[in-house]
Amino acid sequence: MYSGRVDARRTLAKFEEAVALERSRLGVLGGVPRRELDRLYLEEIAASTALAGAHLSLSEVEALVQRGVVIGQHPLEACIAVSDYADAVRFLREATLHAGRRPYLRVGEIVGLHARALRRAEAGEPGTWRTLNVGPFPGGMMPPGPALVPSQMLALVDRFGVGPPPGRSTLLWVAEAHRRFTRIHPFLRGSGRTGRLVVNLLLHRLDLPPLALRSRAARRYLAALNEAGSPDLTALALILARALLAGLTRLASAAEKNAELRALASLAEDPERAALYKAAQRGRLRTVRRNGVLLTTAVWIAEYRASRRARQVPALRPSRSEGPLAS
């Protein structure tokens, strides 16, 4: 048992390193491509509302959200759920990024996300803490009584509104916020959807893409989220890490495709030009040869310069207590 937990933590550390590398690559490539990010959010809308029972395909979600067109035979309630959830997603995407002392999370934002996501839901009580008891969830998790919900939500915001603590994995921090929200179950309906919106709001403020969970990961995600009595968050963090890494890789790949190929000679001046040609011959600088002309991009040259500087500076090994995403 202990050995398995240690192995899982090591796997999570590797995912964190990969996430850090993809974030770095995306930064070198000039930022997030808007079209691909919009696509990721559409996939998140489809995945999250499917978990809530609205099983629209991605193309049907796209038509409904972007053009207001209903495709396929679906209950009106499912289409309303997708449309309202998409409105909540727009709200979180417009939220200010974290800067200076701005909190990562506010009670008003949580209430606002729920109010939008369940705006037209029958008996959804949008934006209102639950006033009834709910039974235990699969796995045995028992939410607190309704009288405790407001104070526990304030405590959650106090804890996670300050951001990830120094020296701790960001992914474990996000996983803990997600599970704590789930265990409180603050709303009578829509707590699952709102919990995923809150997680994506935190990621938005961390300058990270949303968690678009694949359908095959849904069962493992729900099991890890609702696991009762276990203080270990690694299983949930790993599921979130896989989805996050997949999204970052897609964004970086899309940004790379958008890079403009130009003749290497036009992108460098002497005396660096000769060094860049040598780097291309050795495979250290990415290039494409067309009609006898060596082509590259400004981004690829920037990547090569960064790698050259990294080779010149001795690497510093991080302490075991600090993950690569630690704040």
C-alpha cells in the first residue's frame, strides 16, 4: 500500500515536470492560440454536462453554444443545461487573472457560477445554498448538514483564495480544493458542475487551460473525487494532471503550427548566422528544407537559444519537497 502511494507520487511529479515543460514551450511559442483554447473549453462543456446527464456530442455542443442551433434529438432540459453551463464558462473566462493580492476565489464568484449554470433548471435554486440534507454519496462520503454549509464555504474560500502554498504541488492543491467542495456539496442541485467550474476558475487564474476530461476517465474521476475517508489526493491529482497535460500539449502544438516558416538567412545576422547553420546541421535547431532553402521560425530559433543557455549554466537540482509547479 505504502509502496503504491510512493509510486503514484513519483508519477505525479513526472506529470508536473511535463506540465512545466509544456507551459515553457507555450511561452516560447508566443502564447495561447485562441481558437484551440476555445475548442478545449467546448470539450470541457461537453464533458462536464455529460457527467450531469446531458449527453450531447461535441458537434452538437458546438452548434448550440456558438450558433444557438439545436441538432439531434435531445430533451429540452439537456439542451438548457448545456447552454446555461456555457454561460457560466463565459463568466469564468472573463474573470480577472490573479495579480498582486487579488484572491484566487471569492464566495460571490462561486454563487455566480452556480446561478448561471442552473439559471433555467427546474427546482435548481440557482445561487442558493442548499437548505436540505442529502444522503451519502457512492463511496460513503456524507456531506455536512445545511446549517454548516455557509461557514464551510467561507472556510474553503479562506483556505484556497490565497493560492497554492509555497513548496506544495499545485496539482495536489487543485485536487484538494475540488474534493473539499464536493464533500461540502453546497447546492441542492448542480454541485458537481459548479465544482468543475470552480476548478477551472482556479486554473484560469493560474494561467492554465481547463480540464476537459475524456469520457473514459469519467468513472475513475468520480470514484477518486467521492472517495470517503482517504486523505490521499494523488489519484484525483493524477487524473487532473493527465487532462491538463493533454490540453497544454494541444495548445503548444497548435501554436507551433501557427509559426511562420522563413529562410534561416533572413532571421539571423552575422556572426550568429554561421552558428545557426551549424546548429541546424547537428539537429539542435529545428529546420525544414524546401527547394534547397533552409527554413525555420523565429520561435524555433528562440528555443535553440534557450537550450544553448541552459547547457552553459549548471543545472540546479530542486529539493525533494518542491515540485516543479510550486509557487
